Amino acid sequence: MAPTEHQLSDTLLDRLPDGWEASAPDSGDAPEIAALLRRHEHRGRGWAGSGEDDVLIEVSARGYITRENVILRDAEGELRGWASAHDRAAGRMLLVVVVDPRLDEADRETSDRVAGVLFGWADEAARRVGQERGLDVQQIDSGAFADDQRQHGWLEQAGFTKVRTWWQMSRPVTPEEASLDEGDDYGPREGVTIRLVERQGTGMPSEEDLRIVHDVLESAFEDHFNSHEETFDEFVSRLREDPGHRWDHWWIAEVDGEDGTAEPAGALVAAVIDGEDGRPVGSYVEYIGVLANARGRGVAKSLLATVIGDAARRGRDRVGLEVDADSPTGADGLYTSMGWATRYVTQSWHKDVPVA
């Protein structure tokens, strides 16, 4: 979709307050959108963590390959609302809806109206995405901070149902952890080898290793909540878009097979996260997965020890990750035992939109 097209139907345009305008943003709007997003985060979580680079993923020319966006400006031209729809995988569309919290101070009725327009746009985007995918039903997956009652109310009004709770966890890292050994409490486990994905002469990673990571993660998560199969190209392209992406943050875990050769057993993909208030940057675990036949052998603990040690060697002060609070696997027990603690809580809200 071209960035100049907002694809807001006439019905939704008629619901906007007098003098308001809708448009599709481009990279030039990123500073204003980032400021809007930070106000939203301050209200819903108590502090802001997003920056302009995060918004550019959504509204850059490259982002529009898999995303649609719309922004709403009031009669004075001030940015008041933003929605982004990301065709993440077949059957799953991620949705971000942000309404300026300052509207509530002047006119809650207007903020409710703006939210209704943005969620209505999301339904229309879901039908377009579903048609392109050849689906009968398109799922919309949207998130909210656990304490953001305003967002919860809008999601319910738009027909969404809360389906999951997520703990956003963080662990401090000390310089002494730069050389974790097998004998350490948090060190790698005996019989498990962790290696970075191989790099070619050009500096690009080996496609064979990237496919190993993709295959391991797809297999490890196939029975997890709301798992939707993602093609190799979708997976790699999406992660490369992340401003925190680094090829030297992709690891493969191997164990000895029955014939004595090393076999892939797990994988971890991490990213760089910006510091807050001048603090050093941290690392963030985007994915960690272990194959079913390798569980119980310390593979996950070895991968986590690797990312902790890597962060310490780079002078970072923490490692973050997300864990499913409703998962029956008990993964949170491992994270807690290794020093992670919940920093804040988020929720997933879903809606199924008929495509026809």
C-alpha cells in the first residue's frame, strides 16, 4: 500500500470530528508519532520506552510492504491518533491503536470517538489482509498495558476479548558475569554447546544457520498459544527490520546425537534495547526455543547464560524478555531462578473478523 493512501472508508471519515483529517503517515511524521506513543506509554505504564526508530519500522517505505497505517489530525493540525496494522503471519494481524491521552483532559467524548474510528479502520484493514491471504477469517491481535483501563474499554467496545497476560521481565547484569563457566550457578550446562550463527566473508550470516534457527523456533513453538506458522523469508525480514537487530545476537545450541555428531537443540535471538535516562543499553531476548527431544538437558539455561555473559562483555546492565503468564510449561520458574523479575505486565486482546 502506498504511504499516501489512508484507505479510511467514507463511513469512518464521516465519524471524525469537524475539521479533522486522516492520512497515511510517512517517515516525516515519525517524530510526532513517537511523541504521541511516548505519551501513551507514560499514561498506561508510568514511563516511556519507545523512540523514533521504533516508529520508523512501521511507517518507512520498507515497513509498508507488510503494514498499513493511518494518522488522525485535529482541526489545528495536531496529531491525535495513530493506528498500525501489521500482516505478521497467515491468519494473524498485529494492531497498534494510540489515542492522545491529552484529549481526555479536554473532551473524553472526542477521544472515545477517535478510538472508535481507529478500531473501525482496523476491521477494514483486517478484511483487506485476509482477502490477500485468501482467508475466511482474519485474527486481529492487539496489546494493552495491564493497568490501562482506558484502552481496555475501547478494546471491549470494538469487540475484542482479553486472551492472555504477559510478564515483561528484566534481569540485572554485572561485569563479573562476563565469563560464566559450567561450574557457575548461571553457567552453561555440561554437554551443551552454544555457538553464534556462522558468518560469511561478506559479514552476512550463513543461510543454512538461519534456516536452522527458523526451523528450531517453529518446531519449539508449534504447540504454544496463538502460534501461526511464519515462512523463513517472513521471519528473517521481520527481525531485520528491528532497529535493535544484530547478526551477532543469534545463537544455536547443539547437543551430541546418538552417532556422536552435534545436533541442533535450541536457538536464541536477541536484540539491543535503548537505555533509559542515560543508563547503558541492554539486551532483549526476542526468541528462545528448545526442541522437545532436547528438553531437560540444560539447553535453555545454557542459552540464557550465553546472552547474560554476552551482555556483560558488552558493558550492558540488563537482559529483558517476555514470558507467557498463563503458560503451562512453567518457564517463568527458570527465569526467576536465574534472576529475572517482572517489571510490568501486558495483555493480548483478540478479535476474529470475517473476511467476506
